[in-house]
Amino acid sequence: MTAIIDKIKDLKTKRNAVILAHNYQRGEVQDIADFTGDSLGLSQQAAKTKADVIVFCGVHFMAETASILCPDKLVLLPDEHAGCPMANMITLKQLKIKKKEHPNAKVVCYVNSTAAIKAESDVCCTSSNAMKIVSSIPKEHEILFVPDKSLGGYVSSKLNRPMILWEGYCPTHHRILAEHIVKLKAAHPEARIVVHPECTPDVTALADHVASTTGIAKYCKETNVREFIIGTEIGILHRLRKENPQKVFYAITQLADCSNMKLISLEKVLWSLEDMVYQVNVPDDIAVKARLAIQKMLDLS
Ligand code: 13P
Ligand code: SF4
């Protein structure tokens, strides 16, 4: 492993590359990254990097977002098959039909979506700023929230703001069940329950805190409690345990494992830098429109 890590470091310098990794990545991938974070943090890092090459250890929509924000940089996704099933739950044709049905609606699109969907939306959001973004839209407008019905439903109930919700969802987060939490809480009554808003409403209703992945890491670090029950993709446990060696973390279920996120390995990061693959490009006409929706989000964040 050390040999691979050394080679990655050498090539990174040679190519003037930066490695960005999502909080769900394999532990060893998180450990070699220059920055590990949530979707918002990663796009902010991409937007401000001085590197020529961005190696994106995450899924396709994240690399695409980086490419939209940095059209002059080379964005590499170490496995071209690392997609997000939720992002594929809405097509451009479907969105256009829905927009025609609701001509007064503003489209808020979760960043877990394709560039084409972003281009057809008014503003993007991530799980960490969704409340702020939705709140910024004047009350006289209807809101069409795509594609995550769970995040949309959570924001809608918190803000008491009705929204038209697309029927998409994250299959990984929907494997986390309320009954799992009830059992764990009975075994560890002192533990705080912390979950991601991609979970179902009966799961978020049981939580002490609901946040993005970086929000979860921040809460666990700052809260003076020893035990936490974690309801999100299990890759985050690596960061939580590393940052809080004195605390105990229980995954609600080991089934919350996103196989797409785990497609990226150290070897693939190395091959990516060796062969400069797989380049993620967004056609100009789509990128220009998608950038407006992403930039609006970054300005409001
Ligand atoms: P965040 O890291 O922005 O909370 O996103 C979670 C997620 O599902 C990314 O695929
Ligand atoms: Fe998509 Fe869910 Fe995997 Fe995130 S965890 S990449 S939303 S399938």
C-alpha cells in the first residue's frame, strides 16, 4: 500500500493535481485526499483550486459539477462507472413535461442530478444548504424540488412550505429503517441519533440531529457525548472514528453501503493519474446553463 501511496504523491506533484474525496469514500482513499468533504465543500474546493487537474473520488455528478465550475481544468473520475442511481431517476424529457404542468414553479435541483437537469433548473442545492436555498425563493412561486423526495420532504416539513416533490430517492439511505434505530437506541440509550436528510421521514423523525455528511462530522466532534448512532452511508464512519478516537459510533445498518462510491480504490486513483482517465466533460451549451444554477447556490451559501 505504501508503494501505491508514494506513487500517487509523486504523480500528483508532477501533474499539479489535487485529490478531492467525498466522505463516503473508502478509508484509504479519504486518507490520501487533499480534501475530504460533503458535496457543497467539494464543489467549493473545486471552484477555488489552483491545480491543473482535479481527481474526483466520488460519483459522476460530483465530478461533473467540478467540471462545470472549472471548465479550464481537467477533471478525472477514477472509475467511469461510479454513478448515482438517484441522479438517474429523472430525465430531461420528464422534467420539461413537469415544468409545463407548473409554469409558475421555480425548479430547485439537488446537486445529485445530471448536468442536463441542472441546466434546466433555477437553482441547485445540497443537503447542507437546501433550507437556505428554498427559503430564498419568494412565497408567490411554487417550488418543484427534484429529484430527491426525501430531502425535499424534509425541507418542506421543516420550513412548512409545500413543494412539488419528484419521486426520486437514494436506495442506500432508504435501506436505513426506523426499526433498526429503535433496537439500537434500546441497547445504547445514551447515544445520540444522527442521520442524513436522504433518509425516509420516519427515520429523520427519530433523529436528534439531521445534517449533510460534513454536518454530521461537525456535530459528532462538537457534541459532548460518547456514543452516536449514525444513519448515513457507512463510509463516513472512517472519518468519524479517526476524528473522535475516544467516541463510539454505531452504524444503523451495514446495508447502507453505496456500491458506486466504493468503486474508487487507491489503485484506480493511481491509474487515473498515470493515464489521465476518465475525463469528465460537459458540453458547453449545457455547462453554461448548469453553471448559473450552481453559482446561484454557491452565492447563497
Ligand atoms: P452530502 O455529502 O452533501 O451530505 O451528500 C450525500 C450524498 O449522498 C452524496 O452522494
Ligand atoms: Fe447516490 Fe445515495 Fe450513493 Fe449518494 S449514497 S451517490 S445519493 S446512491
